[in-house]
Amino acid sequence: MSKTKRNYIPFIAGMATVILLACLISASLAKEDPPAAQPQAEPQVQVQAGDLRLACSEAGVALFGVERTAPGEKLKAENGAEIPAVLTYTDEKGEAHYYVEAETIGDILDVCYGVNYHKEINCVDFGAKPRLDEKGEVRLTPSGEPMWFAGDVECDIDYALSMRDGKKTGFSTAMGAEFTTSSGVTISNGGTPELSAEERAEKEQIWEEQRQEAPLKPEYGVKGGMYTEVDPAEVDLDSWSGTAMKKQKFQGDKENNIEQSFAFTPYLGEYAVITIENTGTEDASVFISRPNTVGNRRADAYFTNGVRVPAGGKLVRAFRIDPELPLENRLNLRASAFTDREAELTLTAEQYRFGK
């Protein structure tokens, strides 16, 4: 994977960790049999415990000085109940301490997979969620353990899928995949077998079908974090404010993938623009996604999947920036050829202050 020096510095994820450690677990993530909700007087409820004081919704929540939850604002739980976003606890020495509802923390800090109660370890889990089957029940591993997606793991246990019909063909794990092709050849641990002429022709046909079906331009209006993809014609090119990358060439790695991460900032303007020039001999399939700020996951929030850039062609992707979501400032680009041959791209990343 090619790397380059970034001109835009991503916001430091360590800040998120510090805030997470300061937060109280929310009652909305309680166990299966939570106590019945008590009637609450408006605008707030105070509970006296000796000389201690607990108050609901006196304070709001802000990120970098921008209000995200107003003082007094109530949150709505999945069951429809209204719950406070912030609890204010005053200790016996008169000092106030603030506790933020857990799911609110996960949302504001853009935690991968959000926040979920993890029954097996009796913890509120930041960055993990249970893997559910078609009945909505937690899936189990072959040894009977509950399966959870974890935000710090690149590969989760999953089924491999046939390229031809999408049917489940075996387990794919962190150790690699094992599945059987239509002609009976087994591929295991990520290996690639020698293909017969018939199998090669079958693959070539599938690749060509995928190439023909791939869109030539993205869908506009798709949102991911602070970004909304828009028509590049919306950008005022006279309002250029900075260049993170200028015509840098990339070639596919040993797995025939090109990967590059970009970080933009609302402080440099309303629009981020990535120009993709296909300088190779193979059509390229391009994915752009918006990864979470805290944690990684295999299925990021993608914009239009697999946009085709023909050999010798150029594609401009433009994104309008929401200045109220400054943590969610990264975009990932991944590209490859539609065949097993090497792709080659030239990338430019710029930012503009205004639209037309």
C-alpha cells in the first residue's frame, strides 16, 4: 500500500479515549430487567441522599465548543421512554460531577459499532456489537460462544460467498478463507490455486459482467459522517484553500489493491475533492468510505460502491462538509482492477471554501 505525507492532520483519537473514561454507564443500557421508570417532574428531577445531590438534565453536551445536546434536552430510548442525556452529581464537598448517557458518548465520539450492553461480560461495550442471525438472535461460534463484531479487529468470523450465486460456501476467518469453487477446487487460508482453462474462462466472464454492471459515476446525496457526496459542479473552483496530495501515482499491492486515506477539516472550507485518474491499462473499481473515528471495522460507511474508472479516464468525487461533525473527517479510498491484473491510479486531493 502506498503512503504519503498528509497536509491535513486528523483529529487526535486519544481525546476520545480520555472522554470515554470519564463517562458513567447509562440506565438505558441496563440488563434485561431494569427497574420501572419513576415519574419525573419537569424540567428536572433532584434526588436527595443525605447531603448528596443528583440532578437530571441540568447540563447539555458540546464537542469542541459546539452544542450537540441542549441543557434540559431529553433523549428517547428504543422503548419510547424519555431519559436524561446528562446527570449532575454534587459530592459532599459541593463539587459538581457530570455523567453522560453512554449511547450519547458513542454517537458524539463516532465510536465504531456504537455502545451495547455485553451480557456475557456484564459490561457496557464501546465499539462492539452482537452478531445477529436472520431471526434476530445472537449467532454462536462452532464452540458455542456468542459472536460479537469488535471495532479493533479487521476480520470477523464470517461465511465466504460464492462469486457466482452468493451462496454460503464455508467459514472465512482471520486465518484466511476456505471454500470450494464450482468445479470442485478448494481454496484455503487465502491461497490461490492453479486454474484450468475452463476455470479461467469462467472467472474472466464474471469479471467482465462486474465491469459492465459497475456505475460510471457515484450517486449524489449519499451521507457518511460529516460528508455528503455532491456533483463536482457544485464546487466553486476559484475558492481553492489547500492541496493534501497532487498527482501522486499508486500501483496495486501484492493483492492488487490500492489504498489511501485522506483527512480533511471544516476549517479549510465546505468542500473536499478527490480526483482519480486511471493511468493504467485496466479499468479500475473505486470504493470511497468514511471510517469511524474510534475503532476500525471491515464494512465502513461506503458511498457508491465500485464506481468504474475506465483505463485512461478520470473521475472527480466531491463531498460537502458538515462543520458540526469535525471528528468524522477521514475518507478512505480503495481501488483495484476488475481482473487479477494490476491497477494504476494518479490521485489528487484538494479542499475548497465555497460552493457556487
